[in-house]
Amino acid sequence: MTPAPPNAGGDLFAANLTGALLAVASSAFIGVSFIVKKKGLRRAGAAGTRAGVGGYGYLLEPLWWVGMVTMLIGEIANFVAYMFAPAALVTPLGALSIIVSAVLAHFILNEKLQRMGVLGCVLCIVGSTVIILHAPEEETPSSVAQIWHLATQPAFLCYAASALAISLILMLHCAPRYGQTNIVVYVGICSVIGSLTVMSIKAVGIAIKLTIEGINQAGYFQTWLFATVSATCIIIQLVYLNKALDTFNTAVVSPIYYAMFTSLTILASAIMFKDWYGQSISSIASEICGFLTVLTGTFVLHSTREHDPTLSSDLYTPLPPIYWHIQGNSETVGKQKEDGLLSGDFITVVRQDYFV
């Protein structure tokens, strides 16, 4: 990449600032969307079958659709942010959506935010501020062909090949065997594929930005290749993220997914776009410390969140005691219940080897 002109520093700072503001706005919209969709789900659940047990009544709930539109606005803002700023700046700021949703949930959904949760919010804000102040300056490529050159460097090709190999192993070998018991399988697929998603989306975003500025990029086959890769990766990512959320607790999935996805995205961006090239050791160390601070705040915040109060209590109601009647070798062994709730109910086991 050619050296930047003397006045490029101010332009790069302005681009970083624009990207940071868009990322913050994106986090706000996405954080609000979580709460609005949750309200819509509660209304739909009160009128029919809950979504958690297979109901689709929320599709007829206007409030849920308002939340979806709000999330779409946030995702568009996030997409545009990648046009202006490096992924090392934009991606960690996504943690702010967790703060927004946690604070709004405290006041709107009555999901109380504990004192440690407040500390988690503060840590996220402090870490995000450090990242913004020490964000790397990234030059915008002048064409899709230049982005293609960056994507076909040996270092990034090695990363992409490793990511694809790991994803295929997780999808084809690990997911059928361990997906339902090990959270790292589904979340790992989402995170590894997600890092490639961000790189391809950033390439498409830059192509759109250059086209709007009058430098048409639609004639390059690389533009459509990046768009195809983006769509494919997004679909795979959504499929396995839904599997993770359906199988494991959201409060566990979210921080693990954020940690893995953000780490791999920053690594991929550093390899492809050389985000940290030319930065001092102190700046790089500050960014890493800022990211670790955000990561710590995210874990603290999620670890102190209360369980969803909308879950039906009958799902967790203890089963009534059972009277066991065991028969073998002409002997009968029974355990009498202390209460009389199921006085006539028992399970009969005819042979002792049923317990082997």
C-alpha cells in the first residue's frame, strides 16, 4: 500500500471517528431491539404458545416487528461503520449493546441489574474508550482489486485456509457428536466463520463506498465474489448461532461468543489489513488492555444477570416423589413415601438386572 500523503492523518482520524460513532449508534439500536423484541415475545407468549416451546405467535405481534426493524437499522449502521474504521475499532464496540440492553432490561423488564453488573457496564465503557483513543489508523483501499491483493497475501490465505479447515472439522465431525453437550462447538463455528464474514463485508462496504464516490466497482468480479462469500458466511453463522442459543443458556452463549468472535475478527483484520502496522508498542498494548477490559466487563455483566422471569415456572416444578417397588428372587423391597400424594402409584421392576 502506498505511503499516505502528509494530510492523511487528519482524514484517517475523521474516518475512525465516523466509524466509532456509527458503531456506538449501532450498539444502541441493537441493544434497544433486544428489549423491544423481548416485550413482543412476552405479549405473544401471554396470548398463546411461547416461542421457547415452538410457538410462532410473535410473528403476528407488531412490537416484535418493531424490534426487528430496530435491529436491522443497527446492523446497517454497523455495516457502514466497517467502511470507515478498522475492525479492531468497530468490533469491540459491539459490547456497548450489552450495556444498553442490560440497563433497559433493569427499568423496563424488571430484570434487576446487580452492583457487580454496574461494575461490568463501567468496565465495558472504560475499555471501549481506551480502544477508541488508541485505534489503529487504516488507509482505505482505492479499489476492490487492491482489497483482493490484500486478501490473497500468503499470511491471510493461511488464516482463511485454517479457518475453513477448523470450521469443517467442527461442522462435520464435532457438531454431530458433541454439539449438544459442548458449547464451544457451535460457538466456535460461529466465531471462526464470523471473522471471515467481517472481512468480506468490509470489502463489500469499501466497494460500495468507492462506487458512491464515483469509482465504480461493480465491474470487478472480486466485488461479487466478496458479496457471495459474505452471504454464505452469514447464513452459516446464523444457523449455528441459533443452534447454540436453542441448546445453551443465552447468558452463557453471549459472552463466550463475543470473546471468541471479537478476538478472531481482530486477528483476521490485523493479518489482512495490517491494522497495527506502524503503531507503537504502547498503542498496541493499550488496545489489547482495552479489549481485555471490555471482555472482563462483558463476563461480569452476564454473570450477574438474573434468569428470565418469563420462563414458565411449571417447567422447573419438582416432580412428585415416586414409590419404588422392586421385586426379585421372590423378595419384595419397597420404599414407602413419607407423604400420601401418590399412594397407589409405583414402578415395578421385575428383574434385578434392570439396574445393571
